[in-house]
Amino acid sequence: MQRVPELKSKIEAHTAVIATVGLGYVGLPLLLEFSKKGFPTLGIDVNREKITSLAEGSSYVLDVSDSEIKKANQSGANWSDSFEELQESDAIIICVPTPLGKTRDPDLQHLIAAAEAIRDRLKPGMLVCLESTTYPGTTRDLLCPILEESGLKAGIDFHLTFSPERIDPGRKEPVLADIPKVVGGLTPTCLDLGCRLYGEIIHEIQPVSSTEAAEMVKLLENTFRAVNIALVNEVAIMCDKLGLDPWEVVEAAATKPYGFMAFTPGPGVGGHCIPLDPHYLSWKLKTLDYNARFIQLAGEINSGMPQFWADKIQAELNRVRKPLNGSRVLLLGIAYKKNTNDVRESPALELIRILQSQGADVSFYDPYVARVEVSEAPALERVASLEAGIRQADCTVIVTDHDAFDWNLVDQAAQVVDCRDVLRKRRRAAGQLFPV
């Protein structure tokens, strides 16, 4: 405990060495914020290509510019694919992937590997912060025992917190510093140090009573979105059967000034968070003999949306007397959300698989994605241009509504299935009240 004033002083003086383990869309922007504030920084990632790119001043994350990397380099940022340098750190923030396995159980191999690497370099007075999304109890019951194998005691010799990441790829506002930061500590001292550290780069800190509470906060945030997206996706299915426009219904409902929050239907959910995080909670509850029925139902509805849209594509082709088998189908957008290159868990991948299984000749155009692999099929390469793709396609499908698309060109496609309601909104904006 005698080392606590020393770490506090280092944080306040911006002399504490801050390290992030994992330099993806969470760890990299976070480390850059500390670098901007004058902290000495160390970025660790086992991917050598990332380290080389950063050392050369080049960013591989769309939300991070090359100039930001170059400024960090000029300020002395250190990048490495070796864990050895962690022993020089004062605070280590873990931002590694925590995917689900094939059976939808948590796959914590990356977290365990990072924990073991930190354990071997842990020193008295260090602060370790976990940001990777996981189930309640992970910090206390998994991470802490591994770190304590070093012989050091959590809360006494070193300090441990959990603070859920809230990065939203592709979103420009609010900036990271303006997104409130939830922090939970293993002990009150751990919590105090975690809040002090994050408080140097983030304006509002929200402390909670435990690491488990902080872990649950993240799962609630994304389960809330998953469940509400599932609800509006099911409304879209209902409206389809009733001959109604689901987006018109949502827009009208959203005019109510209280008691309603608008979510919009789409091709499904993607990314590292919304399709996965609710399953962490569901898995944890199963170990406590509770069946999270609401979460499971939401997952079933969202995962079924690619099939719903595949059926709509087939119906659109049937309308012009063309079979899906043998037809050329162009997907616009492969990333799971607009203005990003992130294809993790993207519903576009499942849609491709379904269409190919039914004999469609599938191609895609995405300004941010050049190549994509689906199951065991040969990789798909992006078509040469949007114009060429549309000209050759029997049906064009709007899967991801990137701002970079030329929507006037898309509007000229032979047949269009719009999973994002882009074209109707454009026509409404042009004064066509009820476009057909």
C-alpha cells in the first residue's frame, strides 16, 4: 500500500508509463489519448504487421488518422510485439478480443494469454485495467488469480480494475474524452487509482461498487440494443406480412416525445459487441441455473434476418420473372455498419452464404473492404467499381449504407432490395411524400 502515493503522483504528473495490450479499435485510440496528454506510452500487440505499420506512422484503424500515429511517434510512443517491455509500465490496460466459441461459450484464450504475460512481469505498485467485454466475475475470478500467481496480492501489492470500453467504430461524435467512463475496482484503493488514471483523459468518470457491476454495465448496454433491434426486426417481419412499410411506422412512432426510443430494422446485427455480448450474460446465467429467455429470443430473431432478406431478394427477382439460381446479385456494403471496414459478425457474410447456397452469382462492392471470405467458399474480391457492379447485376442489395456510395447511381439499378431504407428516405427528402 505504501506504493499508492507514488502511483498517484506519477498519474498526476503524467510520468506514469501507460501500456495497452491489444492495439485494435479499442486499445489504439485509448493509448493515443494518453500520448496526447503527455504520458509515456507502450503499445503491445502480437500482430507484427500492426506494429510495423504503427512504427512507420501508418494507421490500420479507420477512425485513427496517420497524423495521429505520427504525432504519437514524435512524442516517443513505443510499439512492440514483445511483452518483455511491460515490466517498465506503471499501468497496463488489457484490450484483447473476447469472442465466442463455436458453441457460443466465452472464448477467453486471448485474455488468459495476456494475463499470463502480465503476471510474469508484474511488479509492486502496478495498476492493471481490463476493458475487454466479458461476463460478470471474470476480473475477480479469472484475471485476479492468474496475476496473483506472481506472488503479489491484488489490492495490496498491485491494483486491479474493470472499465468497459465504449468505442463505437465509425462514430465521430462524441469523441472519446466526452464519453463517460464506468470504472469498477477490486478494492476501494483499486477503484480510486482507476478513476484517477482514466480521469486524466476522460471528462466524466462513473465509479461503481465492484468489478462485477462494471462488467454487467457493458452487457446491459449491448443487450439493450440487441433486444430492441430484435423487436424492430420482428416488427419489420410483421409489417412485411401486413403490407406495411416498417420504416414509416418507426418514423411516425418516433414523433412521440416520451416513452419511445427509435430503433430501425436492417439485415441483422454485427460487430464484436451486439451479436456476442448478450451471449456472455446468457452463458453466465446458465451456470447459475437461470435461462435468459429474452436474450436467446432476441438472438434468434436477429440471426434470422439474413434469411428474411434473402427471401426478399428472391421475391424481387421473381417479380421480373428471374430465378435466384443463376442471377447476379450485387451486395452494397460488407462491413457490419456504415463508414467502417469492420466485417466481424457482419450479417452480409451470412447473406452471401445463403445466396450462394441457392445458386446465386454473388458479388459485392464496399469502398472500405477489398476482399472477404465466407465459410469454405473461395474468397470474394470487390468488383472493379460501383458502376460496373450495378450495370452487371440482376439485383442490387443495399446491406450497409456507407456515405461514400453514389446513391444516384444506385437508384438506376435494375432491381433494388434496400435493407437500410436509404432510397425511400432520399425520395421523401426530395418531396415525394409517399414514394413507391
